[in-house]
Amino acid sequence: MNTTEPTCLTPTPDGIAQAADLLRTGALVAFPTETVYGLGADARNGRAVAAIFEAKGRPSFNPLIVHVLDATHARRFCHWSDTAEKLASAFWPGPLSLVLPLTEGHGLSSLVSAGLSTVALRVPAHPTARALLRAFDGPVAAPSANPSGKISPTTAQHVSDGLGMRVGAILDDGPCRVGLESTIVGLDGPASLLRPGGLPAEEIERVLGQKLSRETEGKISAPGQLMSHYAPNGRVRLNAQRAHDGEVFLGFGEMTCDLNLSPSGDLTEAASVLFDCLHQLDATGSAIAVAPIPRQGLGAAINDRLQRAAAPRP
């Protein structure tokens, strides 16, 4: 792990202008969103996008999310639809990514979509992310700013610890509020849930007035679908009632444990601290046992991340 400190920028107008200038030169800039810290590059610059894959050690078949300032910018790159408009009006800016068919002449690097005919688009809500997009005035490809398959970063220090000098600069604006990556909905056919995330699927279904179909494992059509992902270095055991010898215990609700996602059983709180807790427990060098987490609301996304963290490693 490279722990050499990269350049740290503050979210002042000058710091944001410096970050935007770095993006224009093809450099990588980590920046906060309401979900996790993203590793950003100019989505139109193939060399810069390739640097994301190299820095993360990310498989080239795993597509990226493109961050834009608003729905007007999103329409430049995709075939928009009435369903997209409905969801964008309800949830953008926010932790929702929409996968839509690419338009002709979209101008994005083919690496962004991993050669697929679709692109994942998101309008982040975090004020610093929005200020950066406004200053840069272009699409920013940004997966989570961590080594591929490892625990996602929710602080600037997580980014620095994981990527070090492989990132040109980090815009540091404190911990992320939501703490889970965006929910991804596919709209290149019937609306489908490609990845649960920081926006509960039930809220999306309420706006659509219909159930989302569920994507089955097997093909990669959106980020975050690898079976083994978000993984600590040590083994992860789920639905545990207590720790075994050699394990540390991540709890939920009232219980004795080493760290607790939410002593009160609040799923929003649990989502916001999940990755930070995993980072802390991973630093102990021990295997991690995790208490059962309810599967409703944000619990679906929490369980998705934990199941991928516990999956057999490739």
C-alpha cells in the first residue's frame, strides 16, 4: 500500500480552481461526493481515464460512472427518456446513477463505458463536487477513490492511505454524509436495479409507480457488480452473533462488540459509517465478524456491500 501523501487541496474557490486545472491537464483528482470520495478524470480524455484504471488496478471491463452538473449536461451523452426525466426530477442531485444508451458523437472515452453501448450518469449533491463540476465545465469519470476491490473511501485520509501519490490531488471536505455508493438503475430497457446504494429502491419504485426488475449476477453492465468487491484484507464472516477467536466484531443495535454501526439500530447511520468502520477494523489485522443487518431500506445496500466484501477473492 502506498501511503505517501498526495497534494491536499481545501474546498475554497482557489482549491477548486486548482483541482479543475489539474483535470484539464489529464491528472487524477479525488473529490468528495455525498456517497464516497471519487477518483476523477476528464471523461473525454482516454489517457486520463486509463490512468484511473491503472491507479486503482481496476479491470477494464468494469465501467465507470460519469458525473455531470445537471440533467441538461447528462442529455448530451445519452438517449434521454420519460423515465429518466421522472427519476432525475425526483432524485437529482443525489445518490442515484442512471444507465442510459449512448448517443452518436457523445465524445466520451470508450474506456468509460468499458465498450458497452450504455453509460452510467450521476448528478452529485455534495457542494464541493458540484463546485468542481461547475469550474471544470465538463463530464468527470469517477469511481470510488480506492484500490479496486478494497474498502471504499469516505474520508480524504482513506484516499491517501489507499492510493498515495497515484492520485494527483485530493479535495478534502471531511467525511461523506451518505457513506454508500449511489444506487444504479438501468434504463436501456425495463427499469432495473443494477446496484443497491444510497437511495433505497423503495423510494425509486414509489416515484415510478412500479417495481424495479432485479439484475441477475453474471454480466457486468454497471459499476459495483463484481462478486468480490469492497473487501478488507482479512476474511469477513456475516450474520454473526459473536466473534470467534482471532476475529473483531462489527455490531448493529444494542450489543457488545468492537465497533457498532449504530447502537440504536438506525440504518441511515449504519450506512454512513460502514466503510469507515471496516477501515478501522481492517487496520487491526484480524478477521471481521459482522452482526446481522436488516434488509429493508438502506439495509439492502449495506448487505450488498457486506456480501461482496465476504465473497471468495479472485
